[in-house]
Amino acid sequence: MRRLAPVAVAVLVIAAAFGFPSQALADSVTATESVAGREDPTMRKTVAARRAGVVVGVAPGVAFAGASGYPNNLRLTGNPDFYSESPMLVGHSTTYFLMGALTDYVSFGPMVNIATFESASWKSTGLGIGFRVEAFPLVGLVPALADTAIYGQAGVGSTELQAKGPFPSADGTQSFAGIGVHHEFRLFRLLGGHFAGGPYFEYDAIFAPSAERHWASLGLRVAWYGGTVTADHHTLLGRP
């Protein structure tokens, strides 16, 4: 046993000689990586200032439209006896969207638009399904307009114009496109995110070989942003 004691002591000394420097080296590497993470902008954690997370919203409004065309039939398209054209019609247009706020500057995702117009003699219906992109170009440039966006939406659209009475309708399905501008105001926080709302103005159109419809709408856009942003903390502190 006495012979084994010096051997055990020697083993412990060797293990300590190799172990402690290894641990010190590991701590040094970790510290170096931590410093590098603070100094390298690409490794820093970024937090959005105004928009983040999922974006769920609706934009209803009053709208004014004009529609025209032929029945969706190759034998009747282009025949003036089957041509229909409405006067200006008044109705409503509503867009539903589910997007992601990719940055403070851009949100993108699918959308659906439903718009109906009617008068004593005419009725026009339409549906657009596609994608919507919102851009906030003045973030950081003009603080008062940091929440003003221009946006576009495009996809597939279908429309029908019906003269009331025993008359053939004008209808078609092909393309949907729209462009608009809106401004949002922060309303209140809820479920870890915040609600925002404000006015919008939008122009949309549905094009098909046999029929088309154009309309302009003015209304209120309301959206819930699911992500946490630094503006939430500013609001709690009483700053805009």
C-alpha cells in the first residue's frame, strides 16, 4: 500500500497538469467567442422596432366600381349583342390577410378580397385570392411616416356582372391585381403583440378574356402583430 501511494500522487499531479490548462483553455475560447459575438454585427441578436411576427388583419371599406364584358363563352365573347357594361356602382370591398412581418420594412403573405357592388339595375360580384406585400419605406427616414405603407396584391380573380332581369351575365376568371397605401396607428397590446389600425386607399382590378372589373375603395385597415417590438417598451415608458 505504501508503494502505491507515491504512484497515486504522481497520477493526480499529471492529471491536474493536463486538466487545469484544458479547462482554462476552454474558458478562454468561450470568452473569446462571447467577445466576438458582441463585436460582430452579424452575430448580434436583433429586435424589431415596430413590426414583428405573424400579421392577421382585415381591411373593409366603401368602394366604387365599373364592370364590363361578355358571357364566358368562346362563341359569345366579342359579340356586341351579348356585351354588358355597368355605370358606376357603389358597394363594399374587404380584404383579409395573414402575413409575416419579415422586418420593420416588409410584410408578406396570402390574402383574400371579396367585393360586391349593386344598383337598381346591376349587380357585380368578385373574388380575388393571392399574395400581399406591404412596404414601409420611410422607417428611419421620416419618423412621422414610419408606419405609412405602400402595398400591392396579386393572384387569381373571378368576377361576374349581371343586369337584373332575363339577361345573360358577363363573367370571367383569370387575374387579380391591386395597389394601395395605408397608415397605421398603434392601438393597444394584446396576447404578446399589439393591434394597429388606420385608413387605407386602394385600387383593384380583375382581368379575364371575357370580362373585367375595376374598383377603388377607402376604408379602415386593422391588424394584429404577434411579435414583441421595442416600441412596446417605449409605450410602457410613455414614449411614442
